[in-house]
Amino acid sequence: MRLTRIPAQFFSELLPQIDHLGELKVTLYTLWCLDQMEGSFRYLRYSDYTRDERLMQGLGGEPTQALEEALQRAAGRGTLLMAEIPGETGSEAYYFLNTPRGRAAIEAIEKGNWRPTGDPQLPIALDLERPNIFRLYEDNIGPLTPMIADTLKEAEQTYRSEWIEDAIRIAVENNVRRWRYIQAILESWQKEGRNEQNRGDTEKDRRRYIEGPFAEFVKH
């Protein structure tokens, strides 16, 4: 049996607010589809919804009208983020989940940092100058919670982006995938300074981050 991952916040925060069956079906359908996809940025086009006959039949009434109403409700609630992107046959709506990655995708699209791929299944690719800090955290440390997202935003304003990337790299190398450990490294660099000529590549430098003042973050 294949399982679909659904964020816990869906049940605790979103589900109690949804009072429209079509919106609920479209929301669950989107979570199901995106969970089966790969890649950093996942999205559904309007045509992806209309091509699924079971979904359209299940919405009842006049299917196209029911779908548009459901999508409008989900976007109005903030569950989905929508962007219009021009194509060969005109503009089409692209839908992203309202997550840190989804918001980064919408921002990239608004800045014009996207390009056609020629792949009918995934027709656009997004170009980001640097790895988004949220994506960096999720790919290397763990799931992103609202509290962690706020902490990461504060870190971006406090520390240099390359410092954050290097601190995460050190955490991964030492197999200590906790933000408190990463933050301790950043605070140490800010307080004591950092030798930019040595980016932590030596064994001696790596051991420095698993002993001494950093040991408590390694063991707990």
C-alpha cells in the first residue's frame, strides 16, 4: 500500500477552516499529486487538474466551474499559490503549495527567473541565484516547521549567507543535524571571528566542532 505524506498542520490548522467539499477535494488531490513528484519545486498546472477524469467527475455539477471555484477558494485561503505563465497556446495557471519552497517559486516567477524546458510534463524550470535557505535546511537537516522558518529568516538577517551554508555543511559532515548546533557555530564565528582562508576542510578543524564547547550539541 502506497502512503501519501500530509503535513500535520493540515489537520490541526487547515482542515477545521475548510467548509467547502470541492475545496477539500482539490486540496487533498494537490497534496497527493505533489507528494509523488520529484525535484526542488513542484507544481500543478490548471490542465493537470482537468485531465484527471476521476477528479473532475468527483467534483460534481458542472466540472469545469466546480474546479475553478474550488481552486479559487484554496488560493483565497492561502493553501495554494497561483502564478500565470505564458505558453505557446496562451497563459496558464500554475499552482504551488503555500510552503517556503512554494513562496520562493512564486517570487522567482515574479522576477522572471524561469525558463521553458520543452518537457510537456514539467514545462518550466526555475532559476535561483543561490540555494534558498529553507531548501538548504530541508535537504540537509530535516523538515521545516513554522518556528524553524522564523528562526532561519532571523539567521539570514544576522549572518552572511556563505557562513550559514558552511555551518550546515559542517553539521552534515559531523552528523549533527540540529539547528542549535549550526547556530552555535555561527555565534562562535561572529563572536571570535573566522579565518576565511580556512573554510573548515582539515581534519583538525572538523574535530574542533565536535569537541570543546560544541560537544554538548553533539551528544544531546
